[in-house]
Amino acid sequence: MTSPIVKRSIVIAGHKTSVSVEDAFWTALKDIAASRGSTVAELVATIDAGRQNGNLSSAIRLFVLDYCRAATGGNIEREGGRGKTAATAAAAPPLK
């Protein structure tokens, strides 16, 4: 399965920037934003504000990955830690 990387423009905190992510990540990001009653721009602004290093495209991919892990109860090692990371906890969908 291929998902081409596409460059998209987005406005964050009043300034225009571009991100390059695969279609699958962009679709997931739109779904996550919709499930939270948010826009993609608002969600990307939150991701941007919370990233500690790396570029925004990578931060978006990691956010989507962490969100999916949290949603499925995944417990996969990442960045030398075990279990939920701070990013996973922040990405977790609201409990019903």
C-alpha cells in the first residue's frame, strides 16, 4: 500500500506554513480533528505548540501514531520508554 507524500499549506497562529505528510496521515488527522469537534488547523496548532524537537511533519505523524496507539490500548516501546508517553496521554481520545 502506498500513500504519497503531499505538501499542504496551513495557517497556524496567523502564519502560513506547509507540511508534507502521507495521505493516510492527513486523513487520520482530519478524522481526529472532527472527532474532537476541532479544525485541522486548530489541531495542528496544538501539535506544533507541544512539539519539543523535529519538524512539524514528523510531529504530526508521531501524534497520529500515538493517538492510534492510545485508542487501541497499544503498549509499544518508543523513544527508550515503555508504555504511555506524555504524547500518548495527550493524544488519547476522550473516554466515554
